[in-house]
Amino acid sequence: MGVSVIVFGLVQLVPGDPIRLALGTRFDQETYDALLARSGLDQPLVTQYFSWAGRALTGDLGVSFRSGETVTSLIAERLPATLTLAFASILVALLIAVPLGTLSALRPRSVVDRVATVLSQIGISVPEFWMAIVLILVFAGTLGWLPSGGYVPLTEDPAGWAQRLLMPAVVTGVVSGSVITRFVRSSVLEALGADHVRTAQAKGLPGRQVFTWHVLRNALLPLVTVTGVQLAYLLSGVVVVEIVFAWPGLGQLALQAVQSRDYPVLQGAILLFAVVFLLINLVVDLLYTAIDPRIRR
Amino acid sequence: MTGAPLPEPAASPTATEDGVPSTARPPQPRWRQTLGLLARNPTAAVAATVLLLIVLMAVFDESLAPSGPNEIAVEDRLQPPSLAHPFGTDDLGRDILSRVVLGAGVSLRVGFLAVAFALVVGGLIGLLAGFYGRWVDDVLMRFMDVLFAFPAVLLAIAVLAVRGPGAGNTALAIGIVYIPVFARVTRASVLGVREEVYVRASRSVGASDLRLLSRHVLPNAAPPIIVQTSISLAFAVLAEAALSFLGLGTQPPNPSWGLMLAEGRGFIDLAWWLAFFPGMAIFLTVLCFNLLGDGLRDVLDPRQRTLMAGSGR
């Protein structure tokens, strides 16, 4: 609710007259008035908000000023690409973070730990779009192994799909992976020092068993939360990466909407991002209660 | 940003909590202890030094840059790095090194402004919410939750769509995005301090709210906020670069690092140095702010180490 008011209010503040923009420089007053009435922009703001919010609840986000398509269909068209990229990235992130974080926690202050710390610090600080450009330069330019960008649907060309997904997923995955690595490390370290682990060791359980059942299980519980939060951030970080790799996702749609002052599309895209963000947080909370018996009453 | 501008009471009641063995000597001001401890952390010390150099570079940009940032010399265009142009030249023959030096000013100014704005507004909100609790807390923090629900980059893009591009608006956009982060950190920290004995003691002898806040609560709630400031600066510089890269932030011909990257992108297979050096500058600056933030956290606020790793990204 609050989210929707802000989305609406924010977009209303955008300067420039969208109808004038859509019509171009040559138009007559009559067409202008007709369009104005049809888009409802002549109504008072409060009326506009409630009619927009009411329709948004039923899945009708309005019509693009630019292309005339419904915003819902525009978003539906772009959503799979963004979700694919986000999930592929989180997969890359976990593949990096879990082994690296666990290893460095098992041998604190060792070479592995130091290297992991440095790498994750670098991963957090590197600008995504710069890494993207460097990767394109190396793998698409110099080596010529991968296409520099674009998107083909999985159903049409699985190999091409994977090739085009790889670089963007690695770029966003490395950044999230760095954050998660640090988290895994500290959480495994904490679990290693817990009383029940010492008890298990004292019982004479083999090291491997203690590690999988007592350390890892407990350490990876909070990972669910972090992964969820990172997934939510990924959706936002993906905007820039989508642009560099010409990945036709929601981020690209939102940016184009800003550039062409396409209010309904911008409203829809931002609202959707916010809703997805909230949904992920909700799912994470629910999941956490489901897997951690301590939280259940 | 090593804590110098803090309002510090000379003998803070928590002076010995930082793991510094208390001795018979009169207690040092806390910011000096902090500096001392920080100097013993080699990574943080190096990061702070590099940052100082970058800031100096940004301040004295005009006199340091080998040539004017917008000096066009078409006959020298797209020159690879050489002695005359250590970072090469771009498609208009402008010296990349000079533009990177001048870009430091643009990027850092936007970063500092954004964080200052978020710090003041978010800090105030968090302070009020944490100190007064009850409905003040509810109203303010629910509003923060709503703001927090937006993905950072997208919220900034939306603000820029409203206000139009440019350096000032970019700072505002990034600042707005980080208000909830500062509000949360401040509130949590104030909650921890509010019920301390010295605060209650001071209240019981009739100190006003203003005095309580400024003399007791704020100074003792400051450490996590300082740490957050350093980390946020890292993200603010990164965000400015990203927004400028998208064409929404700093506008040409001003040399912002993000903008230079965007311009260099078109020449990536012809001239790698166009995009490489500005990117390196962003990376180095962000890395140093992050390392400094980590160092400050170890010194000021050891308990928070795991909790805040990577917040805000």
C-alpha cells in the first residue's frame, strides 16, 4: 500500500508532458484532448491514484504511452529474462560462497582464508559494469569464445542461451558471492565454537560426521536469509548488467521507460520490483520458520 | 572520515570497553584511541592513506592534471598509454589521466554529499525513533520500511527520472536510497544505549532530552554509524558511477568515472584503456572505503562484525 503511493507519487513528479511527447511535434488540439481524456490524465491526482491502484490490483497496469501495448504484457515479456538471470546469478554466488566460506572458516588465518578474504573484498568493491566490460573484452573480443550479449530463448537454442547467460550471471554472481562468502565464513566459525559441537567431538564422533551434522547444518541455516536478501538485491543490481549485455529484462525496460517518459511502464516496473522484493522477504521468513525448529513455538 | 568531527566528551564512560586496557593514565579522547588502534591495523592504515591521496588529488585536481580535461587534440586521438599520456587518450584526443584525476572530484563530491544527506536525515530519524519509541518509532520506521522495499538502483533511477540528470540530483537520489539504512543502524544503536545507567542517571537529575541526546546518547551510539558511513561512501561512489554509466548521473563533458566508462565502452575492442583506467579508479576508491570501514568496525564495534557484512548492496 505505502509502496504503491510512493511509486505513484514519484512518477507523477516526472517533468514533461507524456502526451505531447507521444504525439511528436505536429498535432492538433482535438487529438491532444482526446488522448488526455482517454489516458485519464485530466482527472485530479487522487482520483488518478485510486483508479490506477484499483486496476493494478487486478493486474491491469495501464497502457504504454509509447508502444500502445499493455504494461502487463510488456512486463510479462521481460520478466522471464530477468528472473533467469537472477537465479543463475544466485547459483553462481552460492557455488562460490559456500565452499570458499567453509574452507576459510575451517582454517582461519591460513593461506586459503587470506586469499578468500582478499577475493571477497575485491568482489564487493568491483563495479559490476566495469567487470562486465572487461569480461566482454576478454571472452568476446580477444578470445572470441562467447557472444558479447543478447538473449535467445532456452526453447529455441539451449546452447546459445547458456552461452549468453554465462557472462552476465558470473558478473552479478561474483558480487553477491563475495558478500555471502564473508557471511558463510563467520557463520561456520560461530558454529564451530558452539557447545553442541564440542559435545559431539567429546563423544568421539568422527570429524566428518561432526562437521556435516553439527557444524554445517547449523551454519547454513542463516544462509537462507542472506541468500534471500541477496536475491532481492540482485534484482536491482541486474539493471546495469542487463544494459551492458543487452539482456532484454526488466531493468532495460525501466531505463527505456525513463528515457522516453513512459509513466505507466515505469510505474509498473518499479511496482513489480518492489512487490517481488517484499515477496522474497516474506518467503525467506516463512522458509526460515519451516527449517529452524527453534523459531517454531 | 576517521571520526574527527565527532562530538566527543573528553572522558567517555565507555572508554575502556573498546578492549583497550585501562591504565592509571588519564583517559585519552576516544578518537585518538581509535586512530591509534587503526594505525596498528595495516590494511585499514593503507586504505586510509590511499583515500587521503585520492581526496588530495580531487582537491588539487586542476594543478595536478597534466592537461585540461576537455582539451581536444584530434591528432592525438585514441593513443595507447605512453610517456606523454600514461593512461592514453580518448576518441577526441583528451588525456585520460587528466580526466581520471578530475573525475575524482566529481565522483567523490557526489559520494560525500549523498552520504552526508543520508546520514543527517536517516540519523535524525533513527535517533528520534530509537529515543522516543512508541508511536514515533512506529510511524517513522514503517515509513523507512516502505522506502527500503525499493531496490536501490531502481529507486535512484526513479528519483533521477523525476528530477532530471545531473551531479546534484544524483547525490540526492543516492542519499534518499541510503536514508533507511542510516535510520535503522542509528535506531538499533540508540536502543542499545537508551537504557544505560548513565543515561538514566542523567535523566533522573533532570537533564533535558536535548542534553541527554547530545551529551550521552549520540556520542555512545556513534560507532556503528561511523562504520556505516565509511561503507556507505563505498556504495555511494559505486552508485554514482553506475548512474552516470547509464547516462542519468553526471552529464558530459564533465569527467565522471562512470561516464568515462560508458564513453569508453563503444571503443572497447579498439582502445581498452578508455574504459580500463576509470574503472580501476572506481574500484580502488570503493575498495579503500570498504577496507577502512572494516578496520573501523574492528576497532569501534567488534560485536557488529558479522551482522553488517555487506549491508546495503
